[in-house]
Amino acid sequence: MASGPTDENVESTKRHIRGLVNEISDLSKSETPAAEYYPAVLQRIISALAAAGGAIWLVDDEGSMRLAHQIQLDPALLQANNEQAQQHGRLLTRLFSQGRAELVPPLSGSGEAGGESNPTRFLLVTAPLVANKQSVGLLEVLQRPDAPADAQRGYLRFLEHMTKLMGEWLQGHTLQQVSTRQELWQQSDQFARLVHENLDLKDTAYTIANEGRRLIECDRVSVAMLKGGNARVVAISGQDSIENRSNIVQSLNNLATRVVRSGEPLWYDGSMVDLPPQLEEAIEDYVDLSHGRTVTVLPIRQPERKTEGDMLASRNETSETRTRREIIGALIVEQIETQLSRSVLEGRVDLVYEHACRALSNSQSHSQIFLMPVWKFLDRMTWMFRGSALPKTLGILGLIGAGLLAMVIVPIDFDLEGNGKLKPSIEKNVFAHVDGEVQAVNVKHSQKVNEGDILVELKNRELDGQITNIEGELLTARKKNENASYNLNQKGLQPSDKERYKSEEAETKTTIANRTNDLNILLEKKEKLQRTSPITGIVTTWDVERVLNARPVVTGQVLMTIADLTSDWEVEVLMPEKRMRYLDLAMEEAKKSGKGYLDVEFILMSEASVYYKGKLYPEGIGQRAELDAEDGAVVKLRCIPDPDAMSNIKRFPGARVKLDVKCGKRSAAFVVFQDPIEWVRAHVLF
């Protein structure tokens, strides 16, 4: 009866081991990443062997054993400076070099200094890991030392079988690593060619930012250049332009500036431990805006300039020598959603950084060459003088030369242009002669009025008060004069009284004369409160009632304009003062020829397709310059339109006009380049 449960337990154990082996086989055939594969496989191997622990060791590129994963391994064996760890490492190196599975008893070794040993209390069951017929690592299991010899040989056979399964995964993983590494080198080669392809500083910075982001596989790469002691971002991956006034760009400028001034690289991964206060504040402000998980800021320094035959100088360069090199900018790498490990990120960032240093340094040196834009332009233009393009270039230059010569030789019409308005010759403004307030407006826009008609009635309360006061003073003075005359005619007056009454009579007469004169002046002013039409015509001021009604006015203010539309019409032109010299010369030539006037041609802005003609006589030229708000210093001209032209014009006083004064003929070059010639004469030659 006792054998039943025992057999059942054995069978259950076998099924469990077979299940673990199948799981390991499935894992080895999958594309599970190394970070998940090694722990899962090692845990199942240890469980299948009921072992105390184990480790997977891989050989790196330099031939050293590197721990890939371990379970319950003595921590002392993981310390590089520990003697037991060194002896254990030499043991693993020998087992790896032998290339076969082996058992190593506990606490065994040569006992010599610098020898190998198994410093643990466990039996070491080891088997090499083989991929592509090459040993790439070692599988080590810590087993109980009291197992029978047959069981120990079973451990070896099981481990050899497991390493074969692991070898399948390692072979596929190695191929994937080689493929990934080849792809990375291809990307690196393409990045290097693109970065060093252009010497334009801005283009180089944008290439580093955009291509560098693809190579690193991060979320954002930015490039900042040092200008005047401060770092300024000149390129951000994925952005065609940079808004320098935005908060995030200003914050990034501040962060890059502080890192550059410190001279040390910044690797921020969320922790601000051991960061200087100035960097801590800057990185905190920037991360609040950018929401970056990791931010790396590397000062870009001038690369070391090696001389021929000194290719090993960079290997011997110390960190002190490196920090003495001039800083020209900064490389900023950010991870917002991606989560690359620090080791992977450092390797890719270093690759981008080395190329960025040299490319930006070369571009900066190239852009600082004296007159570099001129040399670039000349270089781009040299293609026209090479090969088959030379005959075409010479032909085009010949045509251009002939055209320029023709412009100098061939004369064309020389016209002076000015802005003006159409108006009747008889036009009068109605002014306010006295300060006051508009009491009544008796006319409307376009209303016909006769000379002397009352147009506007004003009132002045102060003037009315003054008239009332003077009338009162005048009445008082007259009463005093009457009393003095009456008393003077009385009989029996004493001589002294008679003299006093005579003096009083003379004084009151003087007061009466003065107050009468003052009253007449005030009454004259009051009469001027009623403004009359100076001529017979129509009111041309728009909406005069609404503009003037109940409005205060001051002396000299224009109230409205009256125009006689039946009189002759004229064009008033504002000619720029700088062109008057040519107009005077043309008028002198017209006088010498006996013509006595200059022809003009004008258009109405309301009907620009129709040209009208007229004449400008010498008396129509103003004798002084005035300042206009739109045209600056101008001289007014009065041009007389032809009668035939006026018969076809619908006349609106003040209609805008553009007029040309015909000033003879000049060379085409002078006519076309008149304004630039005058500017050079006034601002360069003077």
C-alpha cells in the first residue's frame, strides 16, 4: 500500500518537470525580450531541478563574463573587489573556455593566490550556452551537494538539454541584435552624411534636431547656440519655425543657458537630488511646461583639432582638457512618452553629440567668414559661365546691355505727377468773426444762396452781458451829465462850486464818449454774429445743419463753403516740392519757345479711364511751399481745364484728381530712376 502514493508523487513530479520543459521550449521559440526571457527560463530550470539558485552569464564584446540574471546568488560573488568573486569569475572563465557541461564540488579550488575556486557550499552544475556554433555564455545552477552521483549526472544531462533550447533563443536573439545593430549603423551613417552635408548653420541645426530624434528614438531634440553669453534655441525637431516669445521656448533658453554656464551635462530623470539650485529652478520651470519625463542637456564644445599622425589623441584626452574647450551651444534631448533606458539613451545621444559638435563647429566657422553671403551668391552665379550655359549668358548680358544703353539714349515723355482736386474758380469760405455758439443754421447742403443772405446765427452771452453793462454805465453817465449841466446853470453859485460842476460835466462827457465808442464796437461784433453769404452760389459743405447746430465756434473757424458753380472751374494740384526744379525748367523752356504754358493731363478718380487735358500758366504756380498731411512739402498749382473737357465732366467740387504736367522729354533711364537718383543726391552725395 505504501508504494501507491510514492509512485503517484513521482509521476506528479515528472509531469511538473515535463510542463516546465515545455514552457522553456515555448519561451525559447518565442520573441520574448531578454529582460523577460532570462528570469522566466532560469526560474523554471531551478524549479525543475529543485535547486537553491542559479545564474546566467554572458560574454561581452571584450571577452568578460557579464551577469544576465541570477536567483539566490551570494551577494559577495557580485562584488568586483571581493576575492571570492574574483576566484569564482576565473572558474567561470575556465568552464566557458572548455565548452562542455561540468560539475564543480562545493568549496573546491586550487587554493593558490590568483587561482580559481567554488567558494559556495553548493554543487555547481554548469553548461555552456551555444549560439551559431559559438559559446556565448554559461548557465550555472546551485544544487544540493548531497545528491547521488546518478542524480548529479542527470542534472548535467538536463542542463545540457536546457542550454540547447536556450541556444535556439540566443541564436534568434543574436540575429535580431545583429539586425538591429546593422539598422542602427545604417541610420548613424545616414545621419552623419546628412549632418555634414550642409555648412549653413541654421540648416545644420535643423538636420541635427530632426534626424537626431529619429536616431535616438526619443520624443524631441532641440539645438541651442550660444549668442552673447546666452543660449538661444535655433532648432526644435518637428517644428519649421520657433516662436521665441512663447513661454516654453523662453524657459528652454533659460535652462540651456544655465547648463552651458555650469559647463557640466545635465541628466534629469525626475529626481533633483544633488542638482545646483539654479539648475533645479530652471529644470522645474521647464518640465512644468513640457511635461518631459527625462531631459538631457549637453553643452556642445568645439571639437579637438587633431594634427596628422595624432589619431590617438582623443583616447588620451583627459576630462580636464575636454572641459577647457570652448562651448558653442547645447544639445537638448527629451523623453515625454518614450522610456529608453539610461544606458541605451547614453549610447545613442553620444553618437548624435559627437557629430553635432563637429557639424555645428564647422558651420559656425563657415558662416563667420568675411562677406560669406557675397561669396555664396557669386559661387551660385558661376554656373552661368560654364559649359553650354556660357553662350546663353553672354546673349542675355548683351540684351541687358543693349536695353540699358537704349534707356540712356532714347528719350521719352517726362511727366510730373501730383494729386489734386476739381473746384470752381469762385469759392469762398464763411468764417466765424466772433466766438459764440450756433443758434440757428438757415441753409442746407446744396442750397442756393444770394450774396448777403444770413447763413448762420450765433449767440454770445458774454457779449450780450457786456453790451448791457455798457448801456447801464452810459445811462448813468448821461444822468450825471444832466445833473452837472443843471447845477451849473443855477444862479448864485460859488466860484468853487461852479468849477466843480464844470469839471464834473467835462468828465461825464468824456465817459459818455468812451462808453458810446465801446458800445458801438460791441454792437458791431453783435452784428457779426449773423454770418452772411459772401457770394451768390450754393452751399457745398456736407450736412451743414447737423455739423453746426448748437455747436460752439471760435474766431477764424470755417463754418461752411459757398461756391459759384456757374463760374469757370480749375484743378488745384499739390506738387511735391522736390519736383519743382524740373517744373520750373520746363516752364522756362516753354516761355523761350513762345508757348507760355505747360500742357497737363488729368483723370478723375471717380472715372479713371477717361483722360482730360488742360493748361498750366506761370501765374498758376504757387510761390511758397506748404506742408500737407499726406504728401509732405508741396507747392500748389492752379491748372485750367480745356472747355471741351469741362463740358464732359460731371462737376463735383472737391472731386479727387491725379494730374501729370508735361515737362518735355528726358532719357528713359532718368524718367524711370528719377526718385532713386534724387534720393542718392540728397542722402548720399550731399
